[in-house]
Amino acid sequence: MGCVSSKHINLADNASVSRKRSQKVTGSISSKHANLADNASYSSFTSKIQPPAYSDMKLDIAPESTPVLKEPHGVNDPKAILHLETVHKLSDEFNADPKNLMIQNAAHSIDFSTLITNRNALIEDNHVFNTKIPTESPVTNQKSSGRCWIFAALNVFRLEVMKKYNLDEFELSQGYLFFWDKFEKSNWFLECMIDLRDKDVNDRVVQHLFKEPISDGGQWDMLVNLVERYGVVPKSIYPESFSSSNSGKLNTLVISKLRDNAVIIRRMAEHGHSIDELRQAKNHALKEIYNIMAITLGEPPKEPFTWSFRNKDKQYYEFKDLTPQSYFKEHVGYPVAETVSIINDPRNKFMDLYSVQYLGNICGGRPIRYINAPIEDLKTLAISKLKSGEPVWFGADVGKYMHREAGILDPKIFQYDLAFNVSFNMTKAERLIHGESLMTHAMVFTGVHLDENGNPVRWRVENSWGPTGGDKGYFVMSDAWFSEFVYQVVLEKRIVPQKYLDVLDKKVHVLPAFDPMGALA
């Protein structure tokens, strides 16, 4: 569902808003005749529910709670106008500096980021590390999809299989979890619409959910839910399809269908139908969604499967009568349920427990839980796990100060000050507050370079964008970048100090649905 920027904030937020609802329905609708799971009766029912005319959609805003909105006056103040004299002065100042003209000439035909790349940072951010996990695998490729969180998790899981069976290369099926996540998220969204059925359509939370009913992105606790319910399978059992690797058109189709059915649910609620009847409508919608996904992605395995392979010593293995759940338990064995998410959100109090309203994927599953801690704690915990030879799943804002070709994440990689005479001065908290940064991508730490005092200098990152860029697809992250743009690490409870686990027993602070901590990696 991601983050909503300030420009999407509903102007009627927190108002006591109610819409005058039309009481007229064409025809008579009896609940005993509204079997919405039946296609014929469902179509008959929906044809009778007509949207209200615009003239009926009145907003009654209580003056004591929210003032009547007015057009802004400041933008029409004479002093606010951008006069041509000002533009001419700026142009004269620009042309007076020969450096501006030189860079302008170069930027005419070259990507300006190439011009401002810091050579010293390219040298310093090398792909050499004194602490690395013993087993790595070729970088995977999520292609044109937003499934990084699934790829990152399965990149952690697959190492268990590779070590157990002495494999050089191996992948678990990212498409399998993608199928079930999108289907479960569809159910989640429609249940949210049922829960919010009495809220005005202009309510900020309703509008936030309608903006992006589902997306490819996710959070760690969502991954836990998926694996616990559906298990995992090797990629050979459920391979990629065009739409799993290129998810844009599938998402557009599913999102349109979800919005369409959410409107039906809201109309039904408007005319007094029970929650059971709303869920009948939801089930009809899910039937349509399932059909769309089965056609575009292929149905997940329903029968027990056989997994066979040869390892790097040419030894043959064959395992029969496996289910996705038994496969995960017997052949992967990662303690996915015994993990915790530790975040760094400097806006909020550390060593407290947080969640985000309406953020999730599986109804009745594990809720989203974040333990908020100082950034140095996240580093210390990640280093400890890497020293034990195990990788670390993490979430970050990957688009900031990233050199894709070199595979470098470093605030010093681009010298904006030399080219444009500008600097960026917001703190991490201010970037979160003002929409400048949020979690956008999940990856995996597989190494760290420590100085003589044991302090981190740079981090080795397994990405999921294929082998192009960096060290065959592996990135290097400066420790300064970690401080500013890493927001979350996931660790097993067995290696986490008790003081963090005690936070899980605290009262949870629920952040609003549109909070940046609700952004999906």
C-alpha cells in the first residue's frame, strides 16, 4: 500500500463528514434472494444498485471540527509573484560563472550524474571485506516487478538448502509466494473496505487504501504469514511467468477489479446489507481475482511433488510426496516464526513497539510489529549475525545516492555541491516527516568491512537486480549510507539480546495507515 505524500492528504481529514445517502433503490432487494456467490443473482443485484447522483453527494462539515475551506491567498500576493526582473538577474549570475557554462555544455549530451560522480568514493567503496558469510550464490533477478522483499527473504532461506545439500546454485520460487501474497492482499483489502464501510469515501484512510489497494511490495511479517500458511517450493516446481517478472499489467487489472468490487461493497453497506452479505460479495470478487491470477501466473501446485537434483559433487537426490509446507520444514528449516523486525525511526521513541494501521496481507495472521531502536543498535546486531556466518535481511531507501553501474550506495558518491552549488541538510527524521525518504527496497547483508577498532566501514549487499552492476550484482554500502537510509533489519530471536525481546511485551503504538513506516519494501 506504500506511502502517501502530502499532496494526497484529504482536505476533509478528521472532519465530521457524512454524505447524504440516496434511499432509493431500483427494485426490491431481499437478503434471502441476494445469494452473491451465484453469478446470475450477483449480476442481477449489482445492476439494481445505482450510484447516487452528484447532486445527492453533499458534504455536511461540522463547523466546530473543521472550518470551511478557502482558496489560498498568499499565492496571489503581489510580493509572491515571480517577476521577469528576478529571472533576468538569476540568468546574469548563472552566466557570470564559467564553471556553470562548462558543466552546462557537458550535461547537454551526458547524464549529469556521470559528471558529478566522486572518483575518490569509487576508489574507497571497494568490494573487499574482512567479514563475509562463507556461502554466497549468484544474484537473483526480480526483473520488472516489486518483489524485492520476497527475493531477499528467499535469498536468506536458500542458503540453508545450499549448505545442507552442497549446492553451487539454487533458487526457491519467488513466483509461488507472489501468487499467494497478491491473492491474500486482495482479501485483506476487501476486508478493510468492509471494516471501513461506514466511513465517508473522502476519509483519508479510505482514500489511502483506494490509491493502491495492492502492490508487489511487502514487509517481513507478511513474509512470515505467507511461509507459515503456504510453505515454499523450489523454482523448478513453480517457475516464473511473464506476469510474475513483469507485473505492471497484472497489477493494473487486479487493482481495477478490487476498486470495482470495493465500490459494490460500499453501495451494499449504504443500503443496509449485513456483513455476511458483504462477504458474499467479497467472495465473488475473489473468484474473479483468482481466475485472473491463475491465468497470468499459473496455479500453484495442489498435489504432492517430487524434488530431484544433483549437487556440485554430482550426487543425485530425489525426494517424493512433498508439500510446500513439508518442503519448508524438512529441507529449508529456517526459523521464520522466531524472528523480529528492528527498525530505526528517529521520529518516535526508541525501545517501544510499533505497528501501522491496516498494514498486512493475511487476515488472522501475524500482525506487523516493529521494535524501534537507535541506528547503532541495528549495526551492532547485524555485525554480530554476519560474524556468525549468516546473512541479514534489511529494508532501506535504495534510490538515494546510488551509483547503479558501480553498485555503490554512499552519500558522497555524487558531488552535487561542486556542480550545482547546492547541499541537502535534512535529518533522517525530517526526511521521513516531509516525504523525502521512506523504505523502498529490501536486500541482504552478506558481509561487512571493519576497521582496527571493530567499527563498520562498508557493507556487502546482495541485491536482486541481476548480475549487472557492482560485483556481479552485489553492491557495496558505506557506513554513512547505512546511518541515513537503512530503516530495518530482521534477526532471529535466539541471537537478539533480551532487552529487545522485552519490547514485544509492551503496548503497541499504532501509526496511521499513511505513515511512511507503512511503506512496503
